Amino acid sequence: MIGGNIKALMQVKVPGSKNSIGEKVVDWLPVVQFKGFLDLMGGDSKYSTYGAKIQESTHIFICDFRSFKCLSKDWEWNPFNFLESIINLELEQDLDVTSENGRMQINGKYYDILLIDDPMELHQHLEIYLKYAGGQ
């Protein structure tokens, strides 16, 4: 098994409340925590149109295989299992974590999920391709 040296927290985008001017605010709900390895694939640091310097980097997170489909509110936090634990009971329906609705938090930094790959569908490990989104 891969194991890993770093913990990652998978989060899912859920509709939130409205702010003071009536806009819908997106909430990020923590769903599952697991261990793996994070590696830099490529990056750059350029100045934007308005003179701000922006870090752009892509990463790969490699971890043991697990399914991110049909996560349910019936799962609960297991304080004795620190490698993988469902920590939310507020979901009213089963959900799938995908690149469209998920992000990862690793060491206080946020990464958008570009792709969740199960190489050759062997179910041995996952390669999760990420783009750095900042440390909001």
C-alpha cells in the first residue's frame, strides 16, 4: 500500500446561505481525510495585468485507491482511524466527489481538483491532479 507522508482533506462545494447583498455564498464541506504524497508537476510566478504577482502551479497527489462515490450522511467520524474518516453528518443525500464539486486542503493550502485518475482502472492507487488555488 502507498500510505503517505501528508494528510489531505477532501471538501465538497454545497449551496450556502446568502450574504448581506443577497448573493449565494458557496460553503465548502469537509468530507473525508486521507494520506498520500504531494508532488509538484509544474509552475510559474508571473505578474498579472494589474501588477500583482500570481503563483500558478500544478501538483499530483498520489494515494491508495478509494472510492469517492456515494458518500453518505450515515458515515461518521471515527476518532480511532486517523488515515481515513468521514467527518460530516449534515448531508441529506449521497454525493460523489468529482473535479466539478471538490477541492483539497493540504497543509492549510487549497487546491482545485483537475482530475481524479484510477490508472488503467486497476483500483490500486489514485492520481489526483491539482491546481494551486491559494491559502485563503
